[in-house]
Amino acid sequence: MSQNQYDVLILGAGASGLMTAYKAAQRGRRVLVVEKANKVGKKILMSGGGKCNFTNLYVEPENYISHNPHFVISALSRYTNWDFIGMVCEYGIEYEERKHGQLFTQNGAKEILAMLLAECDKTGLVDIKTSCEVKTVNAIEDHGFQVVTTLGYFEAESVVIASGGLSIPTLGGSGIGYEIAKQFGHSVYPTRAGLVPFTFSDGFKEVTTRLSGNAVEATLSNELNSFTEALLFTHRGLSGPSSLQLSNYWDVGQRFNINFLPALDVLAFLKAKKVSQPKVLLRTLFNEHLPKSVVVELQSLIWAEQAELAIGNISDEKLEHIAGRLENFEVKPSGTEGYRTAEVTLGGVDTTEVSSKTMESKKQKGLYFIGEVLDVTGHLGGFNFQWAWASAHAASEYV
């Protein structure tokens, strides 16, 4: 083989790209990974606040959003969370379980990246080129592809698109994967930012600005889904796990509801207090369950007229109204923070045109799509990494 010829060329040195590289090399394939950014694995390094939520204890197909929901089943069943956890243990990487089965490294995401690079090095068959931007990918009749880059041209039997989505462009996110897919006749679903904070431009924005930095356990819900997790107020709107999760099921112009006290039957609580503590103010009662600053804002929004009334002097009908608003507070975001802070990209390459067994294009022999570029988006909590590992493993057996 000449120095610019490879068996497999992978676009993108992120989670799925590096995994495919070493797995394919273990089969004796000579692999080149090209990365547009100046360093590999940038998104791995910043994920989970630098701690890398690398998988989840409870991975189910229901944790993924796709126009073709059955697509994920094959890959996820052939390379499970336990397979990746096993490798993490082999490398002696210490990890911890957090809420909802989320697994994070204890000493930083750099250990996950180092493990993937070490596996690549072990094979002696993986070359990685950074600051290498792909210009064109062309099929050569009967023998693979020619890929033209800013560092020259390369030829390979198989090309794997592991270029990710549009999220966090500062870390190298780009739309090249979608462009290549379209070039080879693939349909691409419209993309939008996912796992992203909400922004507001109405009066509620002033409330979130004043409450910036406060967090409460809340349930955010719409007709499509509901998530009970931390809700964080920001200068621009709402963030935290509950907001990020619901953003995957929300579109501009839509409303959703917030239950500020999901652990409480608010009306039953208020009626009981009306009997046992008739002289107490509502805010005093709610201060036991929510930060005082949050209670002050909710008071001005929901029970301003009853602010100085003892609960014993508030009618049951009014208490019912107050409880209803606290459990179903409707908001209408103006938008989201967009790709700048989005953890994932919704939409992408139509999976009905890709083999769920091999990740190979059904339209172009030797062309593979893995990870985020596909129309597969996981919930928050390590599911997107697990899809990266599983789809990479699937492709690596066939490239």
C-alpha cells in the first residue's frame, strides 16, 4: 500500500470515530482518521462537565429519538453498556454512579480519551491527522473512494462518516456529514439543537434572570413527554437536566408545563395546613419545600392578592386555583440557546437508508454512517455515548 492508501478512512476523531478506528484495526485493517479540529476528542473532554458521562446502567431503545425507532435495537444489543464498562474496568478507570444510572469518571474525561487512543496505538495500524479538513469525497469505480483534504488526498476501500452534528461548533461540530450523505443520494431529516437550555423574551425572562443560579426539583411536561429532574434558572431562561431533556420534544411556538412541587399533592397539603395552621401565610408553608427567592417570585405570579392573608382566610376554591398553577405552570419559551450550547443535534441521516446491522449505506457500497450524524438522538445521561460506542462497534466489524 502506498502511504496515502488505506483500508478504512474515518471522518472525525470523536467517540464513534476513535472506537471504529481501533476496532477495525484489531481486524487487521489499516485505518486513517482525519479530524478538522486541532485536537482529537474535544467533545469527549468537555462532556459531563469534564467528567464524561460515558454510559448508563439502564440502556433501552426507548431512550432514543428517531423517525425509525427500531433502528437502534440491533447495534445496542450487540455492544452493550456492560461491554464498555468492562473496558473501562480493564483500564482501571475509576467511575461513579449518579442519579438515574448515569456513570461518570472520577478523575476526568481525559482517561476515556486516553483509553481509546491507547487502543488505537496498540494495533500499530491507526494513523490520526488533526487540523485536516475534508474537501471532497468521491467514489472511484470498483475500488473505494478518493478523499481530498487540506493535507492532500487519500484513498480507501471504506469511508466512515463519524463527523457528528452541528452542536457546539467551537469543538469542531459541522454539517459535512449531512452534505456527504446528500451527495450520495441520502435523505437527511431537518436538524435542530437538542439537549439545550430554553430562552424567554416575555415577562418570565425577568423572573428567571432574578432567580439565576437557583435550582429546584421540578417536572417539565408537554403532550410528548415528561421529565422530573433539577430545573435551573438562568439569566436567559431555564436550564438543568429537566429542561435539556424536554428540549428534545419541543419546537418553537410550543408551550409546556412546570410542576414546581412534584413530590407533593399541593391541594391536599394546603387543605391540611388550613386546618392545622390556619394563621400561617402561604409563603411560609412553601419555604419548607422551595428556596425563599423562588417562593417570592411564585407568590407574585400566582397568589399576589393573597400574599398577606393567613391560609385560614383563603377559600378552598382559591387554594385549588393556587395548587393548580403550582402543579401546572404554563410557559412559552421564545427559543433555545441553539447549537452554541446544545449537547446534541436532532435529526440527521435517514436511518431507513442505512443498514442497522453494519451501518453501511444502502445507496453506496463502502460508505458508513455512525454516531450523531444519523437520525438518532439519546436522552441526557450517557445514552449518546452508548450510541457512539454501539454504532461504531457495528460498523467496525464490516469496514
